[in-house]
Amino acid sequence: MRLQVGVVLGVVALTFAVAGGAAVAGSRTKAEEALSSVKAEPSAAAVARLQVAKAEDALDRARAARQAGDATHADLLDDLALEWAVTAVDLARAAELEARAAEVEKETAELEARAKRALTLIEQTLARRGKAAEKLRALGVEPEPLGPVVPRAESEREGAADAQPAATEATP
């Protein structure tokens, strides 16, 4: 009876040890994969330099602990290396997204400036038209109403965007 209980306990302990070893190998493998993906991109490696160094240090310490027969601490160090590696990946991704956000912000500012310039040109054109209409009325001539606004072709807009504003239907 005691022999059977001992054998069962031994099998259970062996099962947990094998499963734990597989999980640790998974942590170590995942950490190494994450580190290699960060190192493959020079900009990511530069941003996450400290996290990569700490992950590599934890992996080295895990190997040393495993060689010394300290599997428990080796497993913990592999998990620590995985945490540092994931942090490095996340930091690199955040830096990439921040750079893209800065580009989008710059493009938005440029578009806002262009829109403001266009609005200013339209307002100036309307003001000049109003003044011209007043001068014509003062001379006793009724100004002709503007015709419908005809949109320019896309190529014309790009080439002459800042040259002259398009006619509008507004009347003074």
C-alpha cells in the first residue's frame, strides 16, 4: 500500500516537474523570440536598450542557475526575462505609435493652416467684391450677379491653390 502511494506521488511529482519544465522552456523561448524581434529593428533596439539588457541578463542568470542545479530560481529568472522582453516589445511598439502620432499631428496642423489660408482668401475676395459693388452703385451702375460656382479640376486646384480663390455665389 505504501509502495503504491509512493509510486503515485512520484508519478504526480514527475508530471508536475515535466509540465513545469515545459512552461519554463516556453518562457525562455518566448523571451528569446521577443528579444530577437526587438533586436531585428534598429530603432526598436535603441528605444528598448535597457529592457533588452535586463532580459538578456535574466536569461544568463537563469542559465547559470540551471547549471548550478537551482531549477526553481532558473524558472523564476526565465519568467523575469520574459517580462523584460515583453516590456521591451511594448516599449518599442509605443515609440513607433508615438512617432506615427507625431506625423499625423504635423499633417493635421498643415491641413489646418491650409484651410485657414483658404478661408482668409475667400473672406478677402468677398470683401473686395463688396467694395467693388459699392463703388459701382456709387457710380450708378448695378453690379452683375455672380454666376454659379464651377469647381476647378483637381490638377488645377493643386497647381493654383494659393494663386487666386474661386468665384463664389455670395452677394453683398
